[in-house]
Amino acid sequence: MNPARIVMASITFALLLLVASILISITPLLAFFLFLAGFDQLDDIYQAVYGKTLVPVWIMPIDIFLEVIVVIISLGILYISITYALYSSTMLFLILVPLSVIMIMTALDDINIDWSTLRRRA
């Protein structure tokens, strides 16, 4: 059990659900994918704690797709945070910079784990 991995996946889970709940009235389809990606992070927490996943191997390509969505959303959050941190005096954007980097690192690590699981099973 890696505590740092659990903390990073928990932060990513919370931020994805927050962004999805904000976007649900604007773009329901994107919010749906963000909710799915958030629950994928919840599965990653379960995997880090118990050593097994709730996702069957045949769903791993969908899991990788959701992780790519997390990377894209995180890159967008990082870009917006850096852009607005230069012009805003609030701490929100400064806090979102390291959080988005954590989200990117978590998603890339999950892609690596899922890809290696798929290759082992193939």
C-alpha cells in the first residue's frame, strides 16, 4: 500500500467530481465522462489499498480512455491556472497548479499500470 498514491488518486477523484458537478448544466456529456473518470480514480484507490481492481480486464481499454481524459482535463486546468495565476491575486489558481500536476502524474501512472496489465494478459 503506497500512501502517496492513495492521496494523489483521492485528490484527483475529488477534483474530477468537482469539475463534473460544475459542468453538468453546461455540457452533460463531458460531465458524464468526468464522473466516469472520477470513479475510475476511486477504483485506483481501491486497487492501491486492496491490491486488486474492480474493473475486469476486458474493460481496461475503456479505463485507459478515461485516464487520457483525465490527462487532457488536467492539462487544461494547468494551462488555465498558470494563465490566471499571473493576473489574479487569489490563491485558488496557485493551488490548482500543483494539483493539476498531481492529476497528470496519477493518470499517466494509471495508464502505465493498465497498459502493462493488458500486455501481460494478451
